[in-house]
Amino acid sequence: MSIWYAICDALPVEMLHWDFMKNALLAILLMAPLFGIMSTMVVTGKMSFFSDALGHSAFTGIAIGTICGIAAPLWAAVLFSILFAVLFSYVRSRSNHAADTLIGVFSSTAVALGIFVATLGGDSFTKYNQYLIGDILSITPAEIGALALILVFVISFWVISSNRLTLTAIYPQLASSRGIRVGLSQTVYTVAIAITVTLTISSVGLLILNSLMVLPAAASRNVSKNLKQYHLFSVVFSLIAGILGLVVSFYLGSSAGAAISLSLAAIFGISFCFRGRCK
């Protein structure tokens, strides 16, 4: 972190005079490509609301961890989200229901369980508000390190499996006929989303986290001519929105997560206007 702080100190940027802004910017630079890559997986797999369901499961894990007296309930949320993702993949592979139906079942169950556990014994729900709105300005170096590790994992997984994941998402029967283990690929993919969502919920906020999982790829689809551009533009749009949102939140005193989400929405609107010219 000392090297990063030195780089920031050398830049003539007012908002980088404070350590918490340096931490937030570094977190953005890690989260943006992470969300950009994951977004393409989510949109291609037609699971746009799955990250929302995982956010609910992460909240439930945090509530359970808090009730059990775990010092770092976020890691309890990671384990619960992974369990949730594996269970979802298992049920999906053995059910004839559409993915959106199963997502609705799991999402509603997770949020109900989270609220039930959080308010058990008449306990106050207000202490969990930070996870609903998020605050990237309070991110710690340890959390930044965790983001860096998951980014390395996701990039490695994407480089190795992106083609197989795309084929699995679009033509699962064809993927299976070519020897691709569809169930295993989908499980690893859902677990990656689960870890990403859980580690960023306290920084971004449950209420708007799903937009960061959907909007980068949705905007990229408007202007991409091929699969390479689709992935590249998704990451670029996520980076632009992340930095712009952080700057806006600093000078206007607003929520960084909301500013990033609105920046992505603006990028989607602009890309939508240019969709016909890029085809």
C-alpha cells in the first residue's frame, strides 16, 4: 500500500490527499474490471437477477455471523453465499423450471431468512443498514487485498473458460455433446459471482449492487461487433463509471455506489443511442 500511496501523493489531484480516497480509488481499479468481466458472464448466461439473489444470501450470512458472534461476519457471508450458489446450481441442473423462476425462489427465501435472523429476539435492523447502502470510502487494506485475490482468480478462470462458459450459456446441449462438463462450469461460475458479490456488498451496497453486475455488459452489447469487443468495452465502461462515480461522490458528497451506478446508466443510455451506427 505504501507504493500506491506514494503514487497518489505524486499526482496533483485534490481528492487523493486523504488516505481513505486513495484506498477507495484502488478498490475501484480492482472492482471495475472484476464487475466488467463478471457482467459479461451474467448477461450472457441470462442470470441478471442472480447477483441480486446472491446479495440477499450474503446479507443472510452476515446476519447469521453477527448472531453467532463471529468477529468478521463478512467471511461467514462468503461461506453462506458459496453454499447458496452451489445449492442453486444443483437444483437448476435437476429442475425443468426456468432460471428466472429458480432465482425468484432462492432470492425471496434468502431475503426472508436474512430479515428473520436479523430481527430475531426483537433485535434492531438498523445496524445492517451499511450493507444496504454501502460505503466504499471505509474500505480497508485487508478488503482491498481480498478484492485483488478474487480479481486474479476471476481473470484466470475467464482466460481458461470464457469460450466454454459462453457456449454453455448459449447452447448447453451442444456444450455437453462436445465433452464440456456443463454442471461443473456453471457451479464454478456461480461460486465466482457469489464471492464477488459478497466481498463488495459492504462497499457498494445491496440495493444497487445488481446494477453493477448488469449495466457494463448491457452497455457493451449496444456497441460491440464481436465477442472480444463485448468483453473489452464492458471492462472499459466499468472503469470509466467507477472513476467518474468516485469523483462525483467526492465533490458532491453523495454515495459513491449510487454515483457509479448512475454513471453506468448514463453510459448505457449513450451507447444505446449509438447502437445502430456500430453494427
